[in-house]
Amino acid sequence: LATKRKQLEQAGDIDALMNLPIVTVFEKSASPGGVWRSDRNRDNNESDSEEHTGDTDESTNMYEGLWTNGHKEGMEFFDYTFEDHFKTPQPVYLPRQQILEYMMARVTKHGDIFKDVLFNTAVEFVTFDDDLEQFVIISRDREGVTSTQYFNKCIWASGTEGIRKMSEDVVETLGEYNGQVVHSSAMDTLIGSSSDGKNAIEGKRILLIGDSYSAEDLALQCIKLGAEKVYFTSRRLKGIASYVGSWPDDKVEMLGFAEIKDDGTGKTIVFDTLNEENPVPDVEEVSIIIFCTGYDASMDFVDDKLQPWKKYEDIATWRMEDLGENATEWRMKDNALTSTLSHTEPPKELNYHQKFVDEYRMLLIPNPNMMYMYHTSLNPVLELDVMAWLVCLAYITGERPIPSKEEMLETNKREGLESMQLTKHMQMRWVTFQFNTQFLTRIRTNL
């Protein structure tokens, strides 16, 4: 918005300037940066310092030593490059702190964008008043004072990493475990000086639950910090860490196709082997267990009728005939697996994501004045910047007309049908499998 305002001011476009929205941002933390900040539970009186965030123990902030697993070229802003900022070429992968520094420099380039941000303010509830035709936002500040405000449009931008995801069943089985148990986002709570002068990792056996990106990064972090041994446990062996051929000093062991059955006694972890051909042995003297199990979006404060991902179960199920007149005659086009699988008939009920029914280009179809900004690709920073320009701001100012609800739904149906075709694009391939579960079943059976 600040960039757009600057462009219009330079062009002298008064009418367009008058059409820009008046924005209020609610931010629970004491300063900007979101999950890119690493620390928590510190004095938060100085909002311009990274060391003051006002976050709590339940923060999903990144740990201090995190490195990005996406190349920097996929998260570079169009109007402010990494070389513009650092004045020198940078490596392909950057540490968390440098990415945060880069983003903060770019967003403040055209002025103080944080003057309209209510820091230390948590949103308690969001709903839409049909009589007033306005959104009702109930918030609470740091002193506990509750306020109610009204808006014409609402954008949810809380991020998909708002709530730590930890299997309750696994946590329960670890009830008598004597070591430390943390989520990956709380890694920093383990790193620090102990009474013997060593860090919390050195000389310890570490168990990582999960095998995706954070598990891979934390395994390397633990090795750097002197861990004696690092173990992975995974039920499916689908994560990126499962494909690593070798690890530094041969200190990592993958306990694949397994899940924790019970905690044995003390610090011994017992596994329930899912693949009988490769039984997983017990692991003794595990000092720390880290859940690398991802996050859920924080949406508890949003009224159910405004959510694109429904919490309740009695939702409509799409069938092929629901996707259009010619949908029942749909055939999979020739692809790399045609010679092996030929045409795969979709199941009677499609395993579509509920967003295809409720959401269009980040607009909530039942109420298009409710918008959602969240990343779905491997380049989240770039993707969110594009969304802010082409979706939210363009829709709000009227530069981009909002289709009718019928047009939005028909577009989603058409794209849902198209997404069932196997493509070379990795993410679209995932959508193909998600929609047509029968195709994925045949791949697993035949290949």
C-alpha cells in the first residue's frame, strides 16, 4: 500500500489516491517481523529491536540458527533486490536473521508503514454483521482492555504457522519420559549454557519426530552443537530428510516406518514397527525429543461462517457430475504414466480441498469482502507480495473487478477438473493426487 501510494503521488493521480483504503492492522506481538523473529519472553518495550517481541511460550517464531530451505532468488522482491540491500552478492541460502533484515528494509523503504499497526493487540473474534453490512472486530490490548471496531473489508493474514502441531497421542505416550520434549519452533529453549558450561545439545542423543524440512535443518544444527547421535522417526518416509544419502560424521540414523508406541522407562524410547520386514529397535538414553511436525493456521478467532476451511464435518461432497456438463466424460490426457496406468477413473466422491468450494483467488465466495492471504507455494515471500498487489489491493481499490459468486464457483470447478490432469509441475501434481485419490492408489500399487 505504501509503494502504491508513492507511485500515485509521483504520478499526481489524486482520484486514485482518494480511492486507497484506510487500513488498521492488528498485531499480537510488540513489533513487526512475525515468525521470522527468533526470540520470545523478553522485555518488549523497544519495538524497533529484534530482541523485543512480546511473544509467549506458545510462540511459533523460528529458532535462532534457522537457515532457509528455499533459494533466495525465489523470495526476492521486484523493487528491492538482495544486492540492493547487502551491496554484495549473497549465497543461495540465507540465515533467518538476514532474511528478516532484508524484508524489514524493503517494507520501510517508502516510509513508516507501521503507524497504522496496533501492536500488542490480539484479535479475540471476527464476525460479519448482516444488518450493518460490516465486519465486527473484537480485540484486546496488552493491558487487557477490550475494544470493538467495525470495518468494510477484512483480510486474514495470520499465517499458516500460527499453532504448533504435536500429536496428542504421542505426547500422551511420553507421559513418564524423563527427558525434554519440545516443538521445533522452541529449539532455542534448549540452546543455552547449562551448569557444566555446555550447551543443551552437546553429548546428547536427540530424537526428531518427523522427516521434513525442519527435521533436516535441526539434525544439522544438533550435529554442529555436538550431539552424540540424532535419530529420525517417521511413519511414511516421505519427507525431504528421508532422501538424504549421508550425514556429517555418520551421526544420523533414520528409524523409518515407525511410530512411538510407549516410552519404556526413563529415557528409553520403544517403537511400534509399521514394517515387519525392518523392525525398529528400542533407543536408549534419549535426552531430548523434538517434534518436527509442522503447524496449523490460527483461525479460532474467526467466525465459522467466514472461514474457507470448515471445521464442521457435514460439508457438501463434490462428485464428477458437479464439475460441469462434460465432467462425466472426463479422460486423463496422455502423460508419463499412461503406458503403465492408462486412464484412471476418478472415485465417485472427490477428495477436493474445501477451499475449492469456499474460496476464489483469496476471496471468500459467500462474502468476497473477506480475504485471505497465505502462501501455498515453495516461495512464500514472493507469493505473498504478489497476492498483496494483484489480489487484495486490486480488489479493494476496484482495479480488479470481483466476479459474481456464480462465476467464482464455476471457475473453481473448471480449475478443479483441470487440476486432475497429471502435469510436470510438482505442486499441480500434488493437487492431482489430492483430487483423484484413485490415481494415487494405482501409482502406489503398480509402481
